[in-house]
Amino acid sequence: VKILRLLLERGDGTCICGDICAQLPLAQSTISQHLKMLRESGLIRARLDGPRVCYYVDSERLARLRQLLAELLSGPDEGLEEALG
């Protein structure tokens, strides 16, 4: 969650792993693993900038996650299985 918040604050796709490591009390390897999982989930994307990888939030995917969570928390789970498909 903190990584997503940092990326949302930056918003410009210039956040590299070193930037994130400087902001969080975690080992670089731990942050790299979290970035990998976030990429695999589709919540963040990456673009190459020379030898660096710059990360940014996939806003459409995040909006979809918000919608699914709102449906999950709002009550009956009608249609939730279909939405998660």
C-alpha cells in the first residue's frame, strides 16, 4: 500500500526502486519483490529509461480494484463471482 501511495504521489513515472527504498524502512530486495508482485497483479507498470526502470500506477486497473472492493464491502455478493471472473 505504501509503495502504491508513493507512486501515486509522484504520478510522473519517474519513481525508481532506489527512490522507493529511500522512503521505506525495507531492504531493497524486499521492495523489489513487492514491485514484482504489483507488476504481476497489473496495479503498476514499468517503463525503461536507459538502464533504469521507472514505475507508475495503472490508474484504470486501480479504479477497477476500487470498484470490486466497494462491491465486496457493500453487502450481498451478487455478481461478485462474475466480476472477478
